Amino acid sequence: MEKTLLQQIREKEQDVATRIETVRAGIEATIAAAKTDAENLLCTANAEGKVASQEMYWREKGKAEAQAGELRQDAGRKAEAAAESGRKNIPLAADAIVRFVTME
């Protein structure tokens, strides 16, 4: 039994529609997988960025604290040197004051 031309066209249309639906479903699956991959990449990048920023924060904080400690030590040494210099000059200053007061 031979099919009419209209039946043949309908079968071809159905075949093409089935193929289109299969391709569309495949494309949607590919797009969904790409979205999932992109979300995963964003999450990974975000997590790695947080870890890197924390590492940088603690590294730089350590450097700043070390510098602050060095500055404190340097200031302490300078203060001690100034105090020592002042202690050495006390007798001279006392002499100068006594001479000024006694008008010598």
C-alpha cells in the first residue's frame, strides 16, 4: 500500500519535529550543564579568593606588627639614649644653675 503525498509529508514533518525536539533537549541539557559548571567555577573562585584574601590579611598583619615592634624598640632605645644623655648632663646643668643663682 502506497502512502499519499500528504501522508509522506506529515511523516517527514513528524520525523523533523522529533529530531528538532531531540536537538532542543540536548541543547537545553548542554546549557544546564554549562550553567552548573559556571556556578561551580564561581563558587570555587569565590572560595579561593576568600582564602587568598585571608592569607594576605594575616601575612600583611604580621608584617605590620613586626614593623610596629621594631618601631617600639627603636623608640625605646632612643628614649633610653636621651635619658642617659640627660643623666650625664645633670652635674653640668646643676653647676650652671648654681653659678647663675650665685651670680658667679
